[in-house]
Amino acid sequence: MKNIAVLVSGGGTNLQALIDAEKSGIIKDGKITCVISSKEGAYALERAKNNGIATRVIPRKDYPDAASYTKAVTDALIEEKADLVVYAGFMIILDEQIVKAFPNRMMNVHPALIPSFCGEGFYGLHVHEAALAKGVKLSGATVHFVTEVCDGGPIILQKAVPVEDGDTPETLQKRIMEQAEWKILPEAVSLFCQDRLEVIDGKVRIKD
Ligand code: GAR
């Protein structure tokens, strides 16, 4: 059974999807053992507490730079004996120290089809604003391993979602969450926990 630590910054609907998936048996061989928030008062913390999951708050504002913040988060994850680290709406970019500590053991959910609308500055509703501004007819979500390149790590799963006439960033965000993020994130976590993900030449192979 692998220990899953989840990093959050906000509402935590992806965390909720993981909690529900663990309860319903969609996540095999893994257990969410800890939730770490970069913000005090994040609703994701309530979701964890309501489900008996240990929480920690490591506020970004308490640290002078990315290096000291990354060290604090990395140390906490090591203390928690995390086997897998999931970025679920975690809005802080951490530096390479954490990638060295958890190589191919961290995954992120991004609300677009990478390599579109990703990288620094593309987070939360900004991603959907950019997709609508470009006029794409399809967007979606991607789950990928975290490397030192922001949103650039090996892609694990993707799911496309149609853009509809009259969409706002909010309506598109909601459709992508419901139809893609909340499905492929638990699926990717389960594959990891069953040792079914292999990275070869920067690409993910899913083992049968
Ligand atoms: C989700 O759409 C997630 O994909 C996105 O923020 C939202 C968080 O919602 N993450 C990023 O943009 C990271 N680059 P949640 O807190 O309800 O899961």
C-alpha cells in the first residue's frame, strides 16, 4: 500500500475526487495519508479533516524564496513517508530540490491539453481564459509527472473536452473538471500505486 500525499492551495475538488476514488476502490493499492496546503484557510483542508486525513499548512508567505519553501515542503513529505506526491490545484512552483527527492514520484493535474496553454502563468481560470481567447474547439486536462520544467514532465493521461458556444472561463473550467480532471487524476494515481507506470525516454508507458 503506497502513501499518497496531496499538495493543495484552494478549493480542493480534485482532492475530493481522490478521496471519493479511494473510498469507492477506484484507487487500488494506495491511501491518502497527508494533505499539505500552501494557504491557511484553504477549503481543501476541511475536505481532508472531514475524512480523517492528516493536514499540514506550509504558508508560502512565511518563506523568503522558492528554495527555502521547496525545502520545507520536501522535508515535510519525507517526514510523512510519501511514496507519491500529487499536485491537486497546487499553485506554487517548487524548484528542482523536490524533483531530486521524488523523481517520477510526483504528478500534477493541469486543466488543458499540454503542450497547449501551460507553463508559468497558466493556472486556474487563466488557462481557460487563454483557451477561449484562442478559440480552440477542444480543451481538456492532462496528468503528468512533475519535473523541473513547469508543466513539462512526461504525460501520463489526457482527456479532451469540447468547448461550447457561449462558454465562459468558469463554465469551461467546470466541464473540464467534471468530465476530465476528476476522472483521469484518480486513474493515474491508481496506475502509479499498482506500479503500472514506466518512464522510458521521457515518455510514459502504461503496463498491462
Ligand atoms: C484545477 O482546475 C486544477 O487543474 C488547476 O486548478 C484547479 C484547482 O481546483 N490547477 C492548475 O491550474 C495548476 N497549474 P481544485 O482546488 O478544486 O482541485
